Amino acid sequence: MDGTNWTCPFCGHYQTLTENKFDIHDHGIFVGKNKHGQTTYRVTAIGCSNPECGEVNVQFFFGYGNYDELGNLRGIKEVIAGGNIFPESSAKPQPNFIPEPLRVDYLEACRIQNLSPKASATLSRRCLQGMIRDFSGIKRSRLIDEIKMLRNQVDDGSAESGITVESVDAIDHVRSIGNIGAHMEKDINVIIDVDPEEAQALIELIELLFDEWYVARKTRQDRLESVKQIAAAKKKAKSSSPASEGEAPEPDEGEGSTEAA
């Protein structure tokens, strides 16, 4: 793993792994005769090199052991089960300026993605509905009506920056998928499953819209504020400069000068 690129799931810091930041151990499991035969478990740990984070990413895997002719364990041949132990999911860290209820729904959707993809899809649906209400100020009793209003805003040009036809279409698709978990089918014998990969696609849409809506808006606001602060500082410096004493004030933009006829 030495030299492998890795992104910390806690802080999002992109880094290159070094030998002293990665640890892996394989251990044989000896419980007598069992349905799985020769099994083993693997524990991996990665330490974040970001001094402001310093967290440890831990994973656990159970699987069929790979043993040599002498019975020495060579690792896992095939994984039966396992995944992240700490943190519990692959959720990406999100900035605090995104409303907490949205971040909580997102984190829970990630946490149960493999355990219950259908429930994860339902949480993704709720998270996206909350995003529409918070970001666009649209509030209706049904998500389908809120999506229609959001689409109308995009069509007439009144939608918030970052909201596109493609994103509205994607949210509408999530609505239909999320309905599988949110509403009982008319025929209770009809079972429509959502697999982990489909639940992951919905989670990735949330992450995309977090970036395109909230992060982009915050970045834009910060940059405009930075320009404003620079202009204010320059104006203050100019007004306090000795060379500026006695000078006529600079006309506001748009003021024209009048000349004698």
C-alpha cells in the first residue's frame, strides 16, 4: 500500500500512504468443523496524515482463508462479509453551512446503504425534498408538486444558481425510486427491491447537489465578499493618505461631468 493515493473519509484530505500510516493483519479462525471450512479475518487500519484530523480508518473482513501446503495463512482468498468499522460508512464529510437535518439524512442513508438499500433510498428522497425546501424556498405537501414548481423556476429563469434541468430530472427519478420505500404498493405481494448500487447512485446525487448548490453558492459569496473587503480597504487607505487631502471626491459610477457651453 506504500505510495498508494488515499482520501481520508473523516476530513476529505487527499494524501499518499506511507508504510508507517498503514497496518494490515490476517488471522486464521479455528472453531473446528464448520460450513465455511478454513476461514480467516483481516483487520486493516489507515492513519490520516492531516495533523488537524489524525483519525484512524478501520476495516474488518471475514472470508475464506488462503493457506499454503504447510498450512500457513497467506491471507484472504475470498471475502464473505465485512467493510468499514470506523467510520461506519463511506459518507463524505460535509461543511457545516449545509443545514444539519440534510447532513443527518445523508449520513443515515450512507450508513444503512448495504443493510437496507430500500430504507437508504427513502432517506435520500427525504434529504432531496429538504434540499428543495431549504435552497429554493418551495414548500408543498407532496414532493411531486415541489418538483413541478422547481421545474417551472428553471424554465422561467427564476431558479437559484446551480439548479439545472438535469438536476431536476434526477431528483424526479429519486422521487420515484424513494417511493418504493415511502409508500406501500397497491398489491402487497409485489416486492420491488433497491440494491446497494442503486442506493449508492442516489447518495452520489445528494453529494453532487451539495457541491453544485450549497458549496458553489458559499464559494461565490465568499469571493464576492473578498472583493468587497479589498475595495473597502483600498478606499479607506486612499482617504487617509496625505496625498488625498484637498482632492475632490471621486464621482460615483454613472455620474457624468457637465461642461460650460
